[in-house]
Amino acid sequence: MIPNPEPWDPLLVSTSFLKLAQTWSYDPAGLHRRFTEAAVKINRSVVEEMGRALNDSSSPHRSEPNQGVEPGKAWYLDAAKRNHRVLRESHAAWSEWMAASIADAPGLDDDHRERCRFWSAQVSGALAPSNFFWANPGAVQRCFDTDGESLQKGYANWLRDQQETQGLVATVDRDRFQVGVNLAATPGAVVHRNRLMELIQYAPSTERVFQTPIVFITPWINKYYILDLAPERSLMAWLRDQGFTVFSISWKNPDSAMQDVGFEDYVLEGALEAIETARSIAGTESVHAVGFCIGGTALASLMAWLADPASRTNGDRPASPVAHWTLFTTLVDFSNPGELERFTSEGAVQSAETLMERDGYLDGKVTETVFRLLRSDSLIWHHAVRNYLYGDAPSRSDVLYWNSDSTRLPRRMLSFYLRELYLNNRLVSEQGLTLAGRQLRLSNIEQPLYAVGCIQDHIAPWTEVFRVRDHVRVPIRFSLSSEGHVAGILNPPSAKSRRRYWSGDVELGTAPDDWLATQTPLQGSWWTDWAGWLSDRCGPQVSPSSLGTAEHPVLCAAPGTYVLE
């Protein structure tokens, strides 16, 4: 990390590009040579296009691409095609030059190099020719085909986004989805509620169930129902259909009154209380706990907290309420946290803390913008082109609906999370992390672990997720899913699936790439491998428990009230 940033440059963008310029100042001849090569490529594409235009205009036979188009319109369409060709080649030459100049900058340190690479890619994506009407032949053609109606609809879409999404381009038609109807619709009930969370118990769908229940510690960035989308993709529904009793946390969307809620509250009032409640309702000594993303970091912290020697009485440690556990795309070691590192410098954290001073929370639109910037081509510019230039309605994706259903983050929790984990990497450091009076050491954990990474994950890179094996001394089975952070987890078994996964046990000290080299790629879903691992550990099959008990009565039907806030 680069300390003490200037307050005017919280993300260190200017600082990194100034460093880039300084490194090339020691090799001006090399920079000039590269610049000249790029300029020659751009000039060549312009000259070639001018020659093509002159040949077209002198030919008595207009070419076929525009056959059937009125002569007046054909001229504009030809111009758009010429613009697109020359700008595409110029844009490619500039982008290649910029990428190579960053990659080959002599003596530039890795932090600055990665930051320059990330932000130059953002600029390159924004300047892509297809983002501009007169350089996008498809948009021009659509305008002609609809007699201008596509641009009218595009302008209406833009106006709506200014009013409803604070200027962020809409990615989804929000009117197509309703939580509790066609999302988060797996039958169940809220059986516990506190200031932080509601605990949902799903209704069984089989006559017999495995004795040990499964409790999900879901992320509190966005809503819990990413694991309970449309029924055919709901992990919650699939697990109960395999004979498991399933509980899930649904977190409250925090307001100003919750500004002093800390990370330890999410761990103890959230994760631990949910586990104890599920254990009580199911009448079991322990549960299987699952943590996803930040929920997984909270679960790992809880496991270390429960395993702390300070919890021993008369030399004996009390029985853990967790018999075994699973982590989905979870970081415990934040030394290389992926592309989010571009937003977690000291200056960025200070800026976030300043933003939170007034309201006591970070608004969900800020986190949504950050996550969209990480995949700006698919989450910003693709939708801007389709919605504004083509006049299309936003998509009907349930994942994109969930992605836009953003949540606020309480001030104290977020400051702790960014500083102690992203900046200081305390959970695995020598100094360690102290939580509610106990020193957390992952090496104290004794319960077997199933961990899942996703090969295209940009938020929690799978090689970093794999590094949990450096810090726990328990049997680990690891599954690597194709796709990214969300799509790799939402991977229901299907005969038509073209997805792949790799599953195998992990030996202590094995490097991620060495482990992968010994695995056989399998077609389909890692869910089946996980279900087999769970069924070997979740005890005999018994009659299902009721929804709730006298001590934990049903409060309302799933999906509850917090998810609607």
C-alpha cells in the first residue's frame, strides 16, 4: 500500500500516472519510439479510410451493404461506417500503446503499474467508438429503420436514469421483478429477528432430512437473495430438495441509527446468533455454516473466535456450535485482494469515512458504482449503448436486478473492515485481529472446510481464496468453478450445462496452480460435489423439524421484512 496520499487524489490516480511519466523521463528515446509507432498506425488507418472513401464516391456502383437504403440515408450510414472503421483502428492503436507503455515502464512499482493499467482501461472503455452514435453503424441503422423512434426512446431512457438512478445507466427493468414473488420465493418463515438480521427457515420439501442443518451467513453488501433467485437457479431451493434443512440470514439495510454497529456485531449478533437459533430449532448440537464473500470473512472470524484458547473453561474448550463449514469466494488473506485494491488505498478509505460522517453510513449507490467500474464494459457501456443509442428497454436479468438492489453500509463496520482487513490484513497478520476481547488465530480452527473459488473472479481472485489453506490446519476440499464471482456460485446442475469445475482435496502447502494441474475438469456443477461432501457429514436422515418453535415462533412468511427495506 502507498501511504499518506494527497487529499485531492484519494484513489492515487494522478499520483500513479505522474510516477509513470517520471519513469519514462529516464528513457525519452524509448517513449518517443513507441509514440511514433502508434502515430504511424493511426495515420495509416486514416489514410486508408480516406482512400476507400474517394474510391467509393467515384464508383458508379454503390456497394451492396446499403442496398435498399434511401440515398440520403445511405450517405449518413456510409459516414458512420467510415467513422467506425477509422476510430476503431485508431482507438485500438492508442489502447495498445497505452497498455504497453504501462506494462514496460522501466522501474515503475507494481502498485502504481496496476493502478495505471486499471484506470487507463476505464478511459479506453469509455472512448470505444461504439459508445458514440455517429461511430456506431448499428445505432444509425436502427434510427433509420424506426424513423428516429429509437433515439426518442433512448433519450427517454436517459432522462429516466437521471431521475431514478442518480445518473447511473439502468441495467435491468425493475418492473419485471418482485421480491417474494418471482425472486426470493422459496417457501419458508422468519423464525428470529434482531436489530441486524432476520433468520429465515425454509420449509422442507422431502419426507426425511439430514440431521445437521445448514446456516447461510450471507453478504450484507446487497441483499441475501442472490442465493434464492428464480426457482430454477435457487441454491436454497435446490439444497432443501436434496434433503437438507436450510436457514439463511437476511440482513437489515442499515440507517443512521446503526452507524455504530461494528464488524464484531455482524459476527456475534448476526452469524453466531443465527447459528445458535438454528441449532435450537433443529434440536442439534451443531450446524454446518456457510459464508459467502464478506459473510465468509465474518464466518472465518467467528470460527477463530470460537476456537480462541481464552474460551476454555478449566482447560476444556466448549463444544463448537459449528461442526464443519464452507466458504464461497471468501478472502481471509487480503495481501492481494484483486481489483478492489484500486479503491482501498489510505486516501480512498479516508474519503469513504468523510462521506459517512453526515449520515453514518455509505450509500448503496457508491458501492454499486465501484462494483460496476470493475466490469465497466459489461455493466456500464454495454447498457448505455443498448439503452440510449438503440433505444432498447433494460434487460430482464434477475442477477442484474439483485445487483442494483444495493444496501447501505454502517460507518463503524465499514471503516473497520477496510482498515483492519484490506489495509492492514490483520486477520492473518502476526499482530492478529482482536474481536470482542478475543484474539483471532485461524490456525486454532479445528473443523473441516469446503471452499469454493471462481476462475474468473475479479473481486476475490481464486488463487487468493485458495490461500485459506496457508492459515488453517484442517482438512480442506476445494472446488473451482468456471465463471465469475456470482455466476460461478449460481451454477445449478443441468444436463445442458457447458460449465466446468474442478474439485479435490488440498494438501497443506500446495500452491494453487499446482493443485489445479492435478485436477480433472468436470462438466456441470460443483453443487453435486458439495452435496456429496455434506451428506457424508450432516448425520442420519430424520423427520423434518417444524418451522420455528415455542422459543422461536414464526414471525412472518419468508422472505421477511428486512429484505424489502
